[in-house]
Amino acid sequence: MDIAKVVGSITSVSKIEQLKPVKLFVVHVLDGDFQNSGKYIVAVDTIGVGYGDLVLITTGSAAKMTEITKEIPTDTSIVARMDGLEGEK
Amino acid sequence: MDIAKVVGSITSVSKIEQLKPVKLFVVHVLDGDFQNSGKYIVAVDTIGVGYGDLVLITTGSAAKMTEITKEIPTDTSIVARMDGLEGEK
Amino acid sequence: MDIAKVVGSITSVSKIEQLKPVKLFVVHVLDGDFQNSGKYIVAVDTIGVGYGDLVLITTGSAAKMTEITKEIPTDTSIVARMDGLEGEK
Amino acid sequence: MDIAKVVGSITSVSKIEQLKPVKLFVVHVLDGDFQNSGKYIVAVDTIGVGYGDLVLITTGSAAKMTEITKEIPTDTSIVARMDGLEGEK
Amino acid sequence: MDIAKVVGSITSVSKIEQLKPVKLFVVHVLDGDFQNSGKYIVAVDTIGVGYGDLVLITTGSAAKMTEITKEIPTDTSIVARMDGLEGEK
């Protein structure tokens, strides 16, 4: 999983049926120093996030392993809000 | 998912049976500033797009989770047209 | 999927049983300008290609979704020969 | 799999149910010279690790193939502690 | 698949049960000119290799499609020894 920051949301009228019930957020992936890595991803929200939140995103087949995303063709989902970081870092 | 721009389509006579009914588009993946990232991908269309459209592409096993692509060996599918972007960005 | 050029083939005596019936080609992945991107991949052929052909390769679990590759532990398969490109590009 | 060093752990209150029972560690992926590659990942622990440990991480669908992670939407899991390296390197 | 060179093996006491019966090798991924690309991976051996061998590695879900690896949480497996390369390259 990667640590990312929620920065926007996508407006889309034409999309496949499965994507219609979910909210699509644009997140910036953070690097090891919690700075913007320059990489963004569009992710399905599964927990209820807002702009500016630090979140964990999961990718690949894992992105479809939540109650909300199991029928949704997403390759990236937001699965946790990050409240803090402990350790040596 | 990534945001991409539809720029072309592939003509192919020799291809496996499963790919014959679908339309293959060349898309340029956009970076965080909506500029061409220099990366292109060939994607199966599932919604009916045209050249110049901004779209969302999904990759990996998710690319096969639509009605149109479920039997198709694609690693990338176009699943939404992007109409706008809201938020902090 | 990516556009690639077939440049060689692999000779291998010691390999797992599943790989024995298939032909393994070395392909160079092309960039957005149809130049060699510097990245090569070894791919299983599913359509009958030759050196110099421009082809489409599919990766990940999709690489195993053809009649020829469904029991083969490959992460990349050649699924179409590219005859042309239309559009804005 | 990649070799990584455990450097921290994530504190999170809002997360999907499946992630609640597991411990999430921040690991730094090491390069070929056992130096920090600059890339970090958040991984689920399956063996009981501590800060500073050198570990092996597995990614993609393999990350869900352990007793602990089989129902968990993780794309990266810690599956071994590395005790040594033999060979030409 | 990628072409890689076997350069070492991992010693590990603490690992999940599924990894105990297999041998874990460190391989260096080679670039298009058969030079070390600077990228290494830890791979499960399925054919019996030794240090210095040139091998093919497969990644992702394909890495678990061999008799030896089908229950093993690996994202990379060695599936062939490379004996030669023919073609334009």
C-alpha cells in the first residue's frame, strides 16, 4: 500500500454502470519524506474521505477486495485514513 | 486508475479471436498537471470514446471486469469519460 | 497493452513442462514515437509472428487469457500484429 | 519479492473492517547494494517483525496468499525475515 | 518475462510455512544489452538453478502457476534456464 493525499474528485457522466455508485478521488502519492512524489492516481473511496486527508491506497486485485469495490473495475482503492506514524523514520 | 487522452486507434488484421469484436485505442497517460506524461498505452474501449476525449483507464485484472472485456485478454480498459475535476488541485 | 517489435527468440533446454510447447520471443517495447524505449520483454507468441513484426503485448493475468497460454506461467503474451495506426497522433 | 527494512508503523482509526486485526508497517525497499532505494511501501506483517529488521516483501495477488492476509485487501505483505545472503554478490 | 542472472540465495529462519520448502534466489535483472540493469529481485526456483545461470523469471499471478509454487505467496519465479538467443538482436 502507499500513503497518499486526497486532492480532488472526478466528475464523469459517461461511465460504465459499475462505476456509477462510487466516488472517484484524485490522490497524490507521497514519497518517503511525505512529500508529493509527482505521481497521482484516481482511486475509489471505501471509507468516506475528504480533501486533504492522508490515506492508504491499495492497488491491483486487492483494490477489489472490499465490500464496496468487489464488483467494480478499479485498480486502486482508498482503504484507510492515516492518523499517525510511529517508529524509526 | 489513470487519466488519459485518446489520440489514435490500432488497425490489426492478425489477432486472437477474443480481440476481434473490440476497438483498440492508443491513449496518452496524463501527469498531475494534465500534460502528456510521455507514456502511452493501448486500451480497449468499453463506453464509446473519440479522439481527444479525456478518459479514465483501469489496468490489471480490473480491466477485464466489464461486460465488454470479461473474456478479453486486455491489461487496460477505458471505463469512463472525464467531464471535470473538483477540489484543491 | 503495449506496442512492441519482435527482435529475437529464446533457446532454452531446461524449463518447466508448461513452457515447452510455446515459442518465446524477445520484444522491444516501443515508446510514443515508435522508437525503442530501451525496455525489452520475453513474451509467449499466440498468433504466429516473425522477427521485425510490430505487435501488441498484453501483461499480467491477461497474458494467460488465450487458448494457447491458459495453462502457461507467462506474464506477457503477444496477442495481435499491428498493421497500422489511425488518429491524431 | 524484494528485500526491505522495517522503519515504522501506521496508526489509523478509520479503516475498513478487514484491515483492523493486522499490523501495518512502513518498510524501505533496499537496492542491490542493500541501501535504501528511496522507495517505501506499507505492508501487512504476517510473521511478527520489529523496527530495523530486514525482511522479504511479496506484492500483488501473492500478498493475499497467507493465512493472515487471505481476506485482507493488501497489495504488499511481509513474509520472511532475512537472516543472511549467500553467493556471488 | 525477464532475463536475469542468479547471483545469490537468501538465508531465512523466520518465514511463513509455505515458503519453507522452496529455495529463494537473488537474481539481477538484465537489460536489452544483457548487462545488469541495477534491479534485483528475490525469486523462487522451480527448475534447479545455480549461481551465474541466465534464467527467465515470470512475475505476478503467473509466478504461482507452476507445480512447485501453486501454494506459495511469491510474486516472482524462475521458470527456465536460458541457453541462447537467436534473431536480429
